[in-house]
Amino acid sequence: MAEVSLKGLTKSFGDETALDNITMTVPDGSFVVLLGPTGAGKTTTLRMVSGLDTPDTGSVSIGGVDMAGQTPAQRDVTMVFQQYSLYPHLTVRQNLEFPLKSPILKTPPDEINRKVGEVAEVLQISHKLDNKATALSGGEMQRVSIGRALVRQPSVYLMDEPLSSLDAKLRSDLRVELKSIQANSGATLLYVTHDQIEAMTMATHVGVLDNGKLVQFGTPREIYENPVSVYAASRLGQPRVNILPADLFGPAPSAAQTIGLRPEHIVQGEGQDSLVTRVEHLGDQTRLHLVFKDHEITTVTHAHTELNGGDIVKIRPNNPYYFDATGARVA
Amino acid sequence: MSFSVTEPNKSTKWFAGLLVVTYAVVTIIPLLWIIATGFKSPADSISYPPVVVFEPTLEGYVNLFTDRTRATDDMLEAAGPPQTWYDEIARKRGTIISGPSRYGERFLNSVIIGFGSTFLCMVLGTAAAYAFSRFRVPLKDDLLFFILSTRMMPPIAVAIPIFLMFRNLGLNDTHLGMILLYTAVNLSLSVWLLKGFIDEIPIEYEEAALIDGYTRFQAFYKVVLPQAATGIASTAIFCLIFAWNEYAFAVLLTSGTAQTAPPFIPNIIGVNGKDWPAVAAGATIFLVPVMVFTVLLRKHLLRGITFGAVRK
């Protein structure tokens, strides 16, 4: 277990800047989720930590030791890939043994057996140990892949969208499993996703990346409740935060260009009229699609609402966010 | 992969089957004919109309593997009764076996040179293909084109410079010379084929192995190589078939020590009149190693030939 510290990481591929001066500390024993759309630099950051790529400038240190010049094998990290996660020519057991048999670890055979057995037990794949890796379903493959990371006790676990190729049910099961494994082992985990539910449910800290820049780093709650920009606010929350002209509801702070409203920032039944265009019953809640002064707003209301399309509902902002012309938060 | 939606009807299947069987028969007949000729007597081998049913004899094989001298009755008398079954066959024709022929040696040369160059070609080819596939090589595209361009003319076009080079280097009529030559000729195609196969192996596997605590070479050896086995096997077959069948360079550059079977087989024709059964026997035996090699690796070969036809 160790702290991971990134200082001024910059990396370009040709003309593309993949990482732009990333500085971040992943505390020991934390579960850090890197959040951002495709191309934001999430995977590149993981690759810098793993040693598969080296930064143009800046440094990576793990457990206080500078990693410059260290090979991936020397860094004592493990990585779960999004796909192609298992060695297709090996059985499940051989896949799980593979890291333990490496020249760096050289684990004795009885210990290999014990560890593989334990991990197989946790991930419920004991009965599949002697199957060929390619004979597994997608969910089983990904479980084995996570298992291959767990058989070692590395300083840092790196996971690159490990659940993205799975169906919804399995994804939520594995989410719970991963979180409890991390919590029980006290492992440091750096996890890449663009799924905000994964970020909200598992992370102790979230790093929001935009175009190679780290725009905000904090607990999921901090980022949800106190986003630094339109971009950060848009990463979390469902339905998404509504971004509207700042003076739509009345006077706004002088620098403000836009107002950001999450559903909980919209008080219903008070204020000005808006038109309900669509009502979506999701079971536990209902989504309302409104039009207010020619602007569309999406919010939620209680599950058994009587509202229908064409109805009028009064709304009023309550503690909204204000952003300036560049998208930065001003209030 | 795509499949046609409608099942072909019965008559279409029959027609297709018939076509395939006919084609197979047409292509296999010459092969069967040469195998059969190896077991015919010299008279049967040239009879017209050709005989299909004949009394098999090993005379062709005996003639292939032995040198014989024509003997007078006195000499036959002096030699005493035949000691072995092949001695007996030779006596019937009024000859005495004077020793083994060169065919065994030549055949062994073919094996050494064919398999040796194939092995060397696979080692060098896989390494080069891996580098081209995975590393940032300066001028990669130009180099690859240059490598392929060496295959654009028939190799025999450079026969004379190669002959002179070999003479100066003392490589004429040596196993090493022939192995190097066949390796050089085969390497370009091998690099291209193997690069295609290695390109298809996702780089994530190696990266996973690097993180799992292995060095780049170990990752190559333990992860890439097993997955490239199919490609390597089918490329090896192509290389072996070329080296095995090669005739022109073998005639030009070998005459004794390192002579392979292809230039030797025609020699048989001239020794004691036109001995077609012996030639056929030589050709039949010559077929065996490539056939065995190909049959052993046939699954890979099929995949190798259809490679590139289906893109994911």
C-alpha cells in the first residue's frame, strides 16, 4: 500500500497534448476515480503511473519513491484493462498464477495455490479454474482479470474502465465487490471511468479531467455539491445540471454569464410559470421536462406526481451555481 | 464471419460436392501416378497404353539407393548367391550392387538446408516482424517497402552476383551458404506475413505481462509467441516449401557436398538408361517430409492462407 503522487505530468503524442501539467496526490488506501469523457487523459494518466508510458516532463512517485526510469515490473503496480484482459492461450488458473510466477515475485508453488484458491473463492470462479480463458463469458473474464490483480498485494491497483463492457446487473454486482475488496484490504486504487455512478458509489476521491487538465480533485460529495466549473458540474448528477442564461430568473452576480441548476436547486410550486412538456416515470422518481422562457429544463419530482404534459408548474431557483463566460464558478 | 441466410438446396449441394471431388481427383492423379510408377518395373513404367494394374516391385527404390555395375555371368558366378533381397533384385537384371548411391546424402542435405533455413528464417523473421509491429522504427514504411521490393523480381535474376559472392566467400557448395541464401530469399515474405499476424495480437497482452512483473523479452516469449504460433507455423510451411523445391540456385551453387535432392533426381535418368521407376521413387520420397510437415500444421496453414480475407 502506498501513496501515489503526480507532479506536473505532461505528455504529448505528436501535436496532441494528452496530459497538461497534472499534479495530484492519491492518498494511501484511497479509492480515486478519474472521471472525464473519452480523450480527457484518464487512461494516459494510468499508463504514466504503471510505467507503460513515460511523461515528457513531471514525475510520478509511489510510496515516496520517484519512479523515473523504473520499468512497469519494478513499480509493484497491477493493472486491469478494459478489454483483452486475459491471456487467451492460458487457462483461468494459469492466468491467475501468471503474476505470481513472474521473475520478480517467484512465489513458491504452495503459496501460489493458496492465493489463487483464495481469490477464486472471493470472485466465485473456483469451478472455472481449469477452463480455457477464452471459454468464459464476458463477466467471468473480467472477474478473472480483477482476480489477476488481486493475487498480488501490489502498492497500487490501476483499473481502466474494468466494468464498461459488462451488462448493467453484473456491473452493479462487481461495483459492490470491488468496493468491499478495496475497503477490506486498504489498497490504494486508481480507477478510470466515464460512468458517474461508479465514481459516486466507489470513490473516496474523484479527479475530474478535461482535455488533459485536472480541473477538480476532491470527494465525490465535494465535486457534486461544489463544482469549480460548468464542466465539473456536468460530470456528476442525473439528470444533468441545467445550464441557462444567468439572468433568466432575475438579477445575477455581475460576472455571471450562466446559472447552473441541479434538480435540488429548483423549488417547485413557487416563483414563475413553466410549461411541462414531458413526464417520465422512472419508478422511484419522475423526471419533468420543462420549458421556461424558451429554455429547456430537466428536473425531478416525486414518484406519484399528478402532472401531465401541457400543465403549468411554478419554479424558482434555490442556491444555484453561477459561472462566468469561461465556465468558471463565480458563486 | 458471415453465412448465407438460405440453406443451399440438395441438388446444389450435390453439384458442389461433385465439383470438389472431380477437382480433387484431377489434382491428385499425377501424384498417385508418380507414386505408382515408383513401384513399377521399367517395362511397365513406359508401356503404352499405360498399365494401371501391375505387379509391384521395389526395383525402382533399389536402383534409387544403390550404385550397380553390369556383370557378366562369370562375375555373377564368382559373387556367389545373393545375400539380401535387394541384392536379388539387382541380380535379376544382371547387375551387382557396388555400393549405396548418393541419394541418401542428397536427401539429407535437403532436410538440413530446408529445415535449417526455415528455422533461421522464422527466428529472424519473427524478431523483425515484432519490432516492426511494436516499436517506433524510423522510416518504418520505407523499410517495409524496401524489404518487400526484394521479392518483386525472381531471385534467380541475381544468380550471377550471388555466384561470384559465394565463390569469394568460400560458400560455394556448402550447407551454410545454401541456408543463408534460402533464408535471405524467404525472409522478406516472412517478415510481411508475420508482421500481419503479430499486428493482430492486441498489445494489451504484453502490457499486462510487463505489469505482471515480466521483462519485454519474457513477455514476448510467454505471451506473444504462443499466440503467434499459428502465423509462425503457416509462414514456416511457405518457407519450407520454397527451400525444399528450389532448383535453380541448387544447380548453380551446389555440385557435391551440399547438393540437394532436386538437382540430383534428374541425374538418375542418365545413369543406366531412362530409369523412370527410380526417378519416381526419388520424387515420392522427396515428397514425404513436406507432406508430413504440412499435414502436421494443416490447421495453421488453412488459417494462414485465408489470413487477411476476413477483417474484424
